[in-house]
Amino acid sequence: MVTGQPGRKFVIAGADRLAYRIHAQPIGYRVERLDGSDKPTSTLYMRAGELATHGLGKALREGCLFTPALASASASFS
């Protein structure tokens, strides 16, 4: 999984629209579940193989994992 910019937000499509922030680290990932204000409500530390068994891994496999557009990225392409 490529996380792009540090702190990139990922959203699982569905009724709940679960949001996560993923930080790549030397031994795996720090995964933060976000509330409606993008504040972490819980944090998990996972190795790359463990991420596949998490809801994020399932959403990625099923094509239901999205990243919102970044305002700074779109501004740099204008």
C-alpha cells in the first residue's frame, strides 16, 4: 500500500464511511481511526501482513478504499 503524503486519510466506502489515517513506519503501519473532525479515536500498530486482515485490507481488495482529494495537491497542478 502506498500512503502518499504523510498522514493521508483513507475512507472506506459504505454507509458508515469509516475514515483512517495511515502512517508507514519501519516495521509496519500506524493506523488511526478518525472521527468526523479527523481526530484519532483509536490507534493500531500493524505489520504489513496484518493490514491485509484488517477492514482496510478487505476494502482495498474489494475496491472500496478511497482517499479524499488534497487541496494542496490540486492547487499545485493549476
